[in-house]
Amino acid sequence: MPTSILGPYTRTITAVVLVVFTVVFFYTVRVSVRASIEPLFDWMTASWFGIIGTTWGAAFAIVEALHLIGLALIGGTVIASDGRLLGLVLADQEPGVVVQKTYRIFNWALILTLSTGVFMACGVAGKIYFLKVFWYKMLALSAGMLFEYGIRRPLLEKDLEDITPWVIKLTATASIMVWFTVGALGRWIGYSG
């Protein structure tokens, strides 16, 4: 079995380095980068999605409803899978089975949420560009996806009996915290705008 120079924790170390890099980037270089991507937001406003989002309120409302459905599905899969790992819900089901069944729904819900989120961002790009909470949400969303696909999934693909119970509970708790932070920041955008 080939081993990495980082040992058995290659993915964990890589994820931690990426999170640290993102935080350092966010608090240092982001000002100059943010100024350089303002034309992207202008383009988003002028794109077909931006025009449709600002002109036809019904189209924006339908897409927003789909976005909320995606968010509800993400929240439901997080509660079901991580709640089961914590022993709080679905106690009659095997934890591994619940986690495996929620993976697929989570993936589709994330695709739905991201695609509708891009459409909605195009409709209000001129506004969200100046909202700090939007950038916090994007950071939290990036951290959530990094955590989900870089740490949680690779860890839980193993046989759960081989993983220390406190590691499983800590992973489930961290997952709940990250995804509820993403949801709370999204709601905060609604109050800020």
C-alpha cells in the first residue's frame, strides 16, 4: 500500500492547509482581489440571468423557491445523517446505511442550491457585491464543501466500527455547525439586502 509523505492523514492535513490558506487569503489579499472581480459582478448583472432576475419577478421567485427547496434538502440530509451519527435520530437504522442514503440526496440538493444561487446572484449582483455577509457566506459555503468532500466523506467511507466513536461524533457535530452557519448567513443576506 503506497503511503504519502504526510502519513495516514494526507486528506486531513491537506484540508487544514486549505482552510488556513482560505482564512489568510480572506483577511489579507481579499481587498485587492475583491476590487479586481467587480467587473465580473457587472457582467453578471448584464447577463441573461441578471436581466431575467431583475425584470421578471415571477422567474426570480420560482428560482428562489427552488433554492429554498435545495437548502431544505441539504438541512434535512445533514440532520438525518449527522443526527444518526450522534445517536439523536433514526435510532432503529444502521448509521452507515443512513449516511450512504443521504449522500446522493445531499449531492443533488447541493447542485440545485448552487445553480439557483448563481441565478439569484446574477439578479442582484450589484447589491450583493457590497454586502460583507455575502462574502462570509461564500467563505462558509466553501469551507462546508471542503469539509464535506475532503474530510467527512473520506472518513465515513470506512467501516464505522473501525473509527473511534468520539471522532464520529466530533465530525457530525462539526458538519452540523458548518452547514447551519451557511444557512444562517444566507438568511442574514436576506435581512441585510
